[in-house]
Amino acid sequence: MDHDGSAAGPTDVLERLGAFSERDEWPAKGWCRIERSLEVIGTRSAMLVIRELFYGGTRFEELVRRTGLSEAVVAGRLKQLFADGIVDRRPYREAGKRTRDEYVLTERGRGIFPIIVAMVQWGEGLRDDHRTGVELVHRDCGTPLSVTVTCEKGHEVPVDRAAVRLKDEEYALAGRRRLEG
């Protein structure tokens, strides 16, 4: 439904192409990349820890303090983010103390950056007060960052020009036939 209560039109959602046109034939559970992404970074606590890592936090105590989460929650998130290859551990030792780990984003973790930018950009529309908080800017020229969706040929693609299809339709159809077989 649209915001006015009328039925949504075809340009309000992604157009389904090919075999995916029959969406009910394809259960999303287990193969959807959105679902898998959410399994890795989809909790509020995971995103708060990741935010602090992007802001330069590395030490456990700092991550607990800056996120406002409990030690147990931060420890659990770091353990899972490590297992999923989002963060790496680096040992450090302060004089007279035991060796501890600090946490840094891996290349895979740094790949979350466009999601962070998109969330900040989208979040700008949630409150009337746009003078508080932080903004992400280009270090060289100081202007705010934004995210745009482009195809591999470089065309900007708004949602009303986007579509969804099975990634490898032939493989997916063969797999479905095997299961039905």
C-alpha cells in the first residue's frame, strides 16, 4: 500500500525478472544475500561496534564505553565479527600489564563502509534537528558523503528503474528440478 492507502503500483517495488517472476516458487530462506548479510551485521549491537571501529576505536573497554553496551554483549559481538571475518585481533601490551587484544576492521569489514554511509545518509531524514550528530565527509574537500546505486556500466539507477532476478537462473532451475525430482 502507498502512504495514502492505495495499492502500490509496479514502479514502487523492484520488478521481478525471468524465473523469479514466480516469486512464490523461490523460498528466500537460505540463499538470499540480504538474509546472510543480516546474519552477520544485522543487529543493533553489531552495527554499534562496527561504527566505533570505523570511528577509530580498537580497545575492548573503549568499545564498551562508546557503544553503551554491556561487556558481555560487546564480547559476543566481537567474537562473532571475528568468526565472520569482519574484524581481526591484534595483541598489544601496556607496560606492566598482561597482553590483550585490540580489534581492527579487516578488508571485508572495511567493505561495510558504503552501508555505513547509506545509513547516515538515510538517517538524516529521521529527525528535524540536522545540526547535531556527525556527518561523513570527504577528507580532501570537506563535503558530505552520499551513496548512489549504479550498475556496473556506471549508470545511476533509482528504485523505479531497478529489477531483481535469480543470479544464475540456469543453476537455480536445475537445483529446483533436482529437489522436486
